[in-house]
Amino acid sequence: MQTGHPKGLYFLFAVEMWERFSYYGMRSLLTLYMVKYLLFSAEEAGRVYGTYTGLVYATPLIGGYIADRYLGQKKCILIGAILMMIGHFSMAISDLPFFYAALGFLIIGNGFFKPNISTLVGKLYDEDDGKRDAGFTIFYMGINIGAFFSPLICGTLGEKIGFHYGFAAAGVGMLIGALIYLWGQKRFCGHIEDNPVRGNARLECKIINKPITKTEKHRIMAIFILMFFSIFFWASFEQAGSSLTLFADRSTDRIIPFINWEFPASYFQSVNPLLIILLAPLFSRMWVELSSRHKNPSVPVKFSAGLFLVSIGFVLMVIAAFASESAEKVSFLWLLGVYLFHTLGELCLSPVGLSVVTKLAPVKFASLLMGTWFLASFFANLSAGLFAGKYDSLSAPEFFMIPMLLTAIAGAVAMFFAKPIKKLMRGVE
């Protein structure tokens, strides 16, 4: 891991790692739990999955606003961690009302947690610090360490022993994250100013009443344009927890040769984070070196590359889907190839997007615009879930051809408008 970064980065890295352990552990089981235990249809499961994962990314808009105006980022992170812990443990109770209540706690808790921990990472760096993008990529690697282990632990417990054991393990992960945060908040982030604007007369006069400049308006416009393109990326990428999981469960040969053991379908949810762990340091180093040579691609070009890569992944998925129609099950290597291209695309878009929002957003709207950025994932996840609900009503090749074409078209449009978008960013790289 690269040195030269603030110690607070590694502290927040650990907190986010355990929070993502809990989130992805639960998510890896959610669709299978609804279809196999609650006996939902694929369409109903897709609708619930999409609504849940969508609202998880809508509430950060509210959580960011509350942090900016009333509570500050640090208190909101703790509130979010506690609410999510309650949600995960509620999922361990075998009762439908508890299921929906748990989803509610997780949605609200994530709204408090998600935008504010990312904003806190941005505050560790000066505005013109060239290590910022690399720092966010390292932070992103922490997310994926948690996401790698959680399907292996929660997935094994959930599919081999009982779903509620898997959900309880996710709750334990969130408990560990909350305890780490309580232990290290003052040690590693005590120097970061965290005064909400509301109730602080000096800040309210200096920040809230300061008009938005023309440059800031253009930068905000750039955020919204990049958000638009990210919707196409995430709507396709997030098939991982729904349609790709169903394909893994129904149409993929998961038997390990020699030991004759069929591994759980949820294990595929660990492939993407494992690749992130392996590749994120390389991408982090690559952006720093390219930046030092003044050859770093612009943010819109990176977004375009991310969209093209996820499209290539779905090209493989279409081929695998055709093969599954003539054979009972296809090799798991097809899904590994899909996740490789999707991961490469994610590294071009997601950590870069988080970083650029912290640079483009005016100070008084820092958390609010970070929450707005996650709002793109609300629309993406909602549409992804609704689309996944059509998995049983379309042929597999037809189904996967749709995200393949949409991401290819979006990538081409992003590349075409790369220069005008960069101009709106007004000097922010």
C-alpha cells in the first residue's frame, strides 16, 4: 500500500471495510433469500432488490444535507453505523415484517453513513494535493476487502447452514466497524473541522451567504453530467446481485473438480472485490505517474473507458447465455471473465467519480453534492432491479444484450462530449 497518505485514511479505510462487509454480505444473499426462502417470484424479488439498493443510494442526499447543516459528518457516521447494525441483526429474525423493517433501518442508516465518510476522506487532503485520487483509490480498496470476504463468510453460512446465520454475520461486521470508529475518531480525525453550518454564526455568514460563482455553477453542472453517465454504468454493473446471481445459480457449473464440491452461487460476489484488491494499487500508481507526466486522461475519458469495459463484459455474457441454451450449464470461467471487465471499468469510473465530486463541489454543499452523486446510483439500482425482474420473461441472450448495447452507446456519447465536459470543470483535473 502506498505511503505518504494521512493516517486518517487508513482508519477510515478500516471503518468502511467492515461496513461494506456487512452490506455486501447481506446483498449476496438477498435475491437468493427472497426466491428460495420467502418464495418470491423473480419479478417480485427484482422489484424489492431494486427498490432497496436504489433507496440505499437515495438517502445519502438527506444524510449529506443533515450533516452539512445540523450534525456534522462525524456524528452522522456514528448514527448510520448504529442503524445499519440494527438492520442487519433484524434480518436474522425469520419473520416477514422484520425483513421489511430491516431493509428500512439499512436504508436510513446508509443515508447517514455513506456520503459523510467519503466527504471525510476528501477533507484529509488539500484541494490541490495530487495524492487525492490515489487516496480515494486506496479507500476504495478497503471497501472491496470487506466486499471480498463477506460473500465467502456470509454466503457460506447463508447457503450451507441457514440464511439467517449469514445475515447475523453481516450484523457482527457492522458492530466491529462501529467499535473501530468509536475508538479512532478523535485519534485520527480530531483535527478535521466538522462544524455544521447551521447554528454557527460565523460559518453561516461566511459560507451560506456567499454566492455561488460562475465557475462553481459550471463545476456543479459537470457533476450532474457525469452523474448521468454513471447511471448507465451502475444500472448494468448492478446486475451482479440479481440477474448474474440467478445465472450463476441456475446456469453455471459450480462443481470443483477432484473434490466434487459445488460452491455457493454467492461466491461470485467475491470475484469483483478480489480483483479490486489486486488491481486498485496498480490503478492508483498509474494515475499518479500519468499525472506527474501530464498525461492523465480527463475524467470524462475515464468514464467513457469504464462504460466500454462493462459493455465488453456483457459481450461475454451474451456468448455465455447462448451457450447455456445448448448445454445444461456453462463453465464458471465465463462469469469470471465478465467480472474482470466489469472491475476494470469500475476502477476507471467509481473512485475517480468520488474524488472529482470532492474537488468540484463548493465547500458549503460538500456533503449535499456527495449525496446527490449517490442519487445517480438510486436511479441506476432501481432500474437495474426492475430490469432484472424481466430475467424469466426474456431469453438469456436477449436479456444480456440490452445492457451491452446501452453501455456501449453511453460510452461513445461520453467520449464525444469529453472536451466540453472538461471545460465545464474549470481547471479541476
